[in-house]
Amino acid sequence: MSLPRPAPDRTAVVTGASSGIGDAIARELARRGHGVTLVARRADKLASLADELTALGVRAEVLPADLSVRSDRAELLGRVEALGLTPDILVNNAGLSTLGPVAASDPDAELNMIEVDVASVADLCSRFLPGMTARRRGAVLNVASTAAFQPLPGQAGYGACKAFVLSYTQSLVGELKGTGVSATALCPGPVDTGFGEAAGFAKGDAEKALPPMMWVTADVVAKTAVDGMAKGQMVAIPGVANRVGSIFAAITPRTLMVPMLARIHPGLKKR
């Protein structure tokens, strides 16, 4: 199975495209000739990226939206179609994390994370997939994490959100067989994108907690993501160390893993 071929009236919708992995995936798709529709809250950053991608000879549109808001999600497909574009690729990349023990958490922040990391994935898949299956072409990439393979004390909600994304995407693969539409879960390990600082990590804490061999660049993640979609892979994991680590995480008894992770997670060290 391959990605739908690029065409002037077709687009790849990339959420969370204003920075980090989303920015890199949009660039990778554009380099391969795909027009892109960039979605995030920060319109200025999207506009700057769109200008760069247009210079590559592809159509790049900007649709500011807050994916924690249900009405913004509900309107997105119509806004794409109003531009005269057919969304053949959907990249659900928008995401965020909270940090620290649940007992000290902010309920509003936790629910906001779930809206963006979980509800928006299910919402947008439910809205975009009917058109893809009717056309018998399309590709969905849902960005999970290697955190999906294990509990994550210190980021309990984030780990659970990404476990949902992984399971949900794997189920989509079974449902979409024979439709001409693929679904891929991207499970990156640590990436230096500023995501950790936004979650509340002190600078350098994440780097100290995880070995250097596990860190990959956003460009490597983006290439793995688009290659995974092109091959119709169910799960794409950037980096050999992270692929090995995901297997280890899946088979290690939770009675051993959870206490170990709780001891080393930076989010639990200052209780």
C-alpha cells in the first residue's frame, strides 16, 4: 500500500504543525510533492512555514484551530473542503503532556490534555475517514509515543493517552483492510523539540533520565513517519534503540517496571 499520489486539489492535513514533529512531517510531505494544510493555534508560525513550503512548489494552506475545542474540530473538515481541497492524508500530531503525580495535578490541565491527545484523534478520524473510504484512497497517521507501550508514573495521563492512540490505530488497521485506506501509529521516543519544557520538565532533566542512544531528531521522526505511511505499516518507531526498548517494555512485568520508572522519572523526584 502506498500514499495517495499528490495532486493540486488534494492535501495532507497536519495538526500541531507549528513546531516540532508536526513541522517536520509537513516539510517531509511537501518535499515528496504533497500539498499540506497546516493546523495549530499559532497562525503566525503556520504562515511562516506555509511560505517556506510554497517555495517548494506545493500548495500550503493555513487553518488556525484549537483542537481542545470541540467546535474547532467539528468545523475542520468543512474548512478544508471550502478551500476546494480533498483531504487524502490526515496526520493527527497535535499533543501535549502534563507532569507530576496525579494527586498534585490540575484537573483542568488533565482534561485539556485528554481533549487534545485523545478526543481530537477520535473526533478527526471519525470525520475524515468516511470520505477516504468512499474514495477508496487515503492514509491516516496518528502520533503516539513509545510511552504507549508502558505505564508512565510521573506522566500517567500522557502515557495512558498514547496507549489509547496506539490501540485505536491498530484497531483502525483491522477495520480499514480492503478499503484502500491505511492507518499508522507513529511511536517516537525522546525528541528534542521543546515538548518536554512545555510539559514542565526542567531543562536537562529528560536528557539525564534517558540514554543518548534513544534520542532522535525531528527530521528522522518525520522520515520514519512518512515512510511508514507509504509502506502501510501499522506501527512506525524511529530509531533502533527505541524499537528494542518498546519490545522490552511490552514484555517486562509491570510489577518490575512501574517501581523502576517511578524511581527515575523527573516528574516524581521533587515530591
